[in-house]
Amino acid sequence: TYEMETLRKISMLAVVKLGIPEAELPQTVAKEVEMLGERITAEWTGIFSGCELYDRIKIDWSGGVWRFTPLIRTVYGLAGRPPWSATKTLPTIKIKAGSTNDLGYPGGNLFLLPGRKVWIDDYEIDVEDRKVIFYGAHSSTMIGTRTQFKATLSLSGDGNILVMESKVFVGNGLIQEDDEVEVQHWVRGTL
């Protein structure tokens, strides 16, 4: 069944998503916005492993901006000595509401579209279902064209599994068949 969201809830999510400063809000609203922001940060911020292209990915959300920082661990070793490792931090991918975010090829890797440039136009947060849906486009094989897609990040009930699912829209706004949808499961962990 579909449950209609209240205007208050929709407004709170819009204020949080757009990063409107709490000082510009009435005190009671500012407190509710702060609590909602803290909930989103607590649930979605962390280090996750299991990515195909990275060892781990650090996810941060604050002020209406998502930050995804890929981490790659390299193991070194010399004959007769114990191996050691170093973690390389790749450039952070930032997504802000209210503008088109040109993420380039790193965005293609993040949203399971390797070898494609990605632009994210908007996102929506579904606090109750623990989902964040990103809407955007990726470069097509045809020069100068973009294909629409949506990517959904979903948290498991215990908050330890994060699922990334990307669906590409084809002719007339239809979504690919399920067997063509890209999915990855990331597990919450530590550095």
C-alpha cells in the first residue's frame, strides 16, 4: 500500500537535502532538521567493503552533500620479509542537490557503469525505507548522447549491508530487464 507523506516530512527532507542553514529556520524546525540530519549521517556515513573496483569506499553525508571516497589497498612485500600494505585514497566524488554534478569516469565506476562518464542531476532520500535514489545520465556509445539511469543505495535492516543497484532507461523511459541491472553489495567495516 502507498502511504501519503505529510507536508512536514517532505519539507524537512527538502531542507536537509538542500543544506539550508539551520540559522535561517524557526527554532523548532531547526531542531527537527538537525535530528533528521543526524539520523541520515548516523545511518549512511561509514566505510564499506566489497566493491569490485575498490577495496573499500568511504561514504559521508553532511550539509546536503554526498561524498564517496574510494580506497585502494596495495600489499607490498620483499623476499624473506613480512608483507605490509598501504591504502591509497582516490579523489572524492561529491554530489550536491540542486545542480548537475559532472562525475566523469569515476562516477561511472561508482554507479556500476565502468567506462562511462556520469552526471547526477538529483537525488531523493527515503528515510523510512532506508534508500537514497540518484537520478542522472551516463555517456552513451553514440557520440554526444546521454542515456538516463537511476541508482539506488539501500541499507539492510541492521545497517551493515549497503546495496547499490543501477538501472538504465532505454527507449520511451523503460527500464532494462532485471537480468541486465547491475547490483553490488557492500559491507560496513573499518579502515
